[in-house]
Amino acid sequence: MTLARIIPIGNSRGVRLSRQVLATSGLNGEVEIDCRPGEVTIRAIQHPRAGWDEAFALMAARGDDGEVDGGLTQQSSFDAEWSW
């Protein structure tokens, strides 16, 4: 656990995080801040598609990237030209 003080920063207040705290947490750039009574949580932003490239590459390596609809996307008689 690390202790810190809330300090004035311009018209606001803040907490300075030491280099060691930043290195241990891995925080860098933009962060997400969650506030509750008596508690502030700072965490790295979770990108919604993080890891997708690696997951798709693994699927391709396993041969698990085929059609999921069993070939239903082929043209059927219902798709024939309609006349009105």
C-alpha cells in the first residue's frame, strides 16, 4: 500500500502517482475512473476489440474459421428473380 496526499492542482485537486506505482500498475495514457463514496478506482481503459487479431489468427491456425451457418448462404429458389 502506498500513501499519498490530495494536493491542489490549479482549480482542482489531485493525487500524484509515483513512478513505482505507475510501473507496477502498468497505467499509461488515458485511464477510466470510477467513483463511489469514500473510494476512487483508476484502471486502464479496456478496448472492446483488444485481442481479436490474436484470436482470429489462432482460429485460422486451428482451421476453426469456416462457415458457421452450414452453407445456408448459398442461393436458394427463394432468391430467384421475382416478377410482379
